[in-house]
Amino acid sequence: MADRHTRLRLNLAMATQERTRILLAGGGVAALEAALTLHALAGDRVTVELIAPEPDFVYRPLAVAEPFRVGEVRSFPLGRLTEATGATLHRGLVTEVDPDLHLVTTEKGDQLPYDLLLLALGARTVEAVPGTLTFTGPKEDTALARILEDAVHGEIKSIVFALPPGASWPMPLYELALLTRAYLVDRGTTGVEVTLVTPEASPLEIFGPSVGEAVAELLEARGIDLRLETTPLTFLAGGLELDPPGGIDADRVVALPWLEGPPLRGIHQDMHGFVDVDEHGAVSREDDLYAAGDLTSFPIKQGGIAAQQANAAAEAMAARAGAEIEPAPFRPVLRGLLLTGMEPRFLRGEAETDGSLVDTEPLWWPPAKIVGRHLAPFLAEQLGLSETLEQRHRRGAVPVEVELSSEQRGAGPPR
């Protein structure tokens, strides 16, 4: 690793050369948020290139809504989005990084040089509860729709939604349970038990106590049985085995997966394939290398968190390229839009404080599922979704980059 003086000389070289070459490995939330941030802060100092294997950016959070016909996954041509961020697109999957030579290699053997590199390659899913339907997104829509129709036609009487220990983002499971109950009620289907099993001490525990209380009340009102501090183990022959020892009768069980990082030669990864970074997204023990999103070892894997990590990394890279800014460190603020089948709930929590807020009115703007300082308004514009400032004020929403005041925090349910 270069010493401090070598790093300072490199920073000076980047600041004085015509443009700093920045590669963004990935085509998802973190990569696009980083591209937009770099364009805003250092557009005339950098050239930015995305490297991604897929032709489209897929807006995945609404995958839970598709089987219930209340929403759909949207796709955008990645080339068009990339061009709108001021970057260029190279089709390929990064499989190797040489930090010493400052080269990345794709699965096709293409080699691309860089001055600074952001790894935003996401994670891959692994079955966590054997025997269940592991819900990872659109691929499972048909199987989940079949479960719903079997329930409507009286062929099954119990559905369990199971959160495995170590799951990095529990919200989709709660949405699936709530949307399932709403779907059955809308079709006049009675007598089907819906249960949610979780090792958490309270519902959506990562958001804090106010959210937990509100979601518990919501589940109870919808007639969904909640089993807290209970770990699902395996589903076999009509029974879901649990820890503490015991079981629960179930005709069908839907579970979330575990995540692990993709293999990447040349980079140190932990036993689960994740990469350690500091508060500015810099990869441990490497120079000129950053990471953001699900590939990092930060335990919460969520689009809004990925965007915040990308902001921090992009600001650091912009400063390295000579932009006159003081990079802000990653300070996670958790925001989530919970689909319920009726009024959605806007949830907010801070990982480093006891802040917790839930409301049926938007707590940020635009009121998107993926909350990114630059990406949310960017995608809203691409979709043609915009509101006047007057409408925004009436809704009580705030721009995503503005932190809630103590008075706004007090507007939620009593803690």
C-alpha cells in the first residue's frame, strides 16, 4: 500500500491532470447514485464509465406487488440512464481487480484502466430455509401467484412467511404477508391462516420502537399471527421446524434468502463474500478503491442505504479529483415505504440514534421505494413523476437530503 506521501502526490496528480478516470463497476442503485453525485460535484474534472452486464436498470422494490396485481417491476434502458448522468456504459461483468496496476478485467477478458474505482456489484441470493419458496424477486412471482390462487380456491388453509436469522432486509417479508391478507380479503376468502415468523424482538426491529409498535398493531388488525424471537429452520411435510424447538403446521411457507457477495479476484472478501470499507467507502488495505451497496459488509442491504454509501464514496472520489468539497462520511438513515394492501406506511429510523418514525404521509420527497439523494428525483423525472412545491408542502414531505428536525420527529406516534 502506498504511504501517506505517495497518496498525497497521487491526489495532486489527479487534481492537476485534465480529467480523472473513474470506473463504476455495477449498474444498480449504488452505481447510478455515484454517477449522478460525481456529475453534480466534479463533472468537469472526471470521466465516468459504468461497467455492467445487463442492458437495463431494474427497479426491483415493487417485485413484492406483482403477484397481487397492485404494482409492477419497471425497467429502464441502462444506456439511456447512464448517458443522462454524464457517464458512458461498457457492457461486461467485472470479475477481477488488480489494485497495483489499476486495471479491472471482465468475464470476456476486457481490461479497463482506472484512476479511481467504485465496486457496486451487489450480492447474490442463497436459500436460507430449506423446503420453502425462497422469494428473491420477479422470478418467484408465478409461484407466489399460484399459492394465492390455491388459497382462494380453498386448496390450502395456512401460509407462513418466514424470516431467516441474518436476513439483511426484512421489509419484503412483511409486505408479502400484508399484501397476501389484503388479497384474500378482497376476494372474500376466509379461513386461511397467515403467520409471520421472525427472530426479531419486535417487527421491523431495525427501524426502532415506534415503527415496531405500529407494525405490530397493523399485523394484529389484519389478522396476521406474529411469532417473534422465533427462528425458522426447515419446512418439510406440512410443518415448519422452529427454534426454540417446536413447529408450526403450514401448507405453504415463503421465506427470504441470505445474501453473499459475488466472487471477485484480487480483492479481499470476508467469509460471506463482502468487502470491508471505511466511513467514506474506501476499501480496507487498498488505495484508490471504493465500494458501496450490497457488496459491502454493512449489515443492512437496502437500496436507500446503498445510495447513501454511494454518496459518501462519490464525494470522496470527487475530492480526490480536485473538487473543492469536504466529503461527508456515511451516516446511515433508514427509510422504507411499507406496502400494506391499503394505505402504505412511511418508515424512518436512524442506525446511530433511537429515532423512529412512521406515518401514512410521505416523510421524504419524492416518496419512492428507493430513496437516493440524486437517484430518487432522477428516476421520478425519467418516469414523468413530479409535483409542485406547493403540493409537496401540503403532503408534509421533505427532500431526501434534508434531515428531519426534532419537531418533525415528534409528529409520529407516541413512543
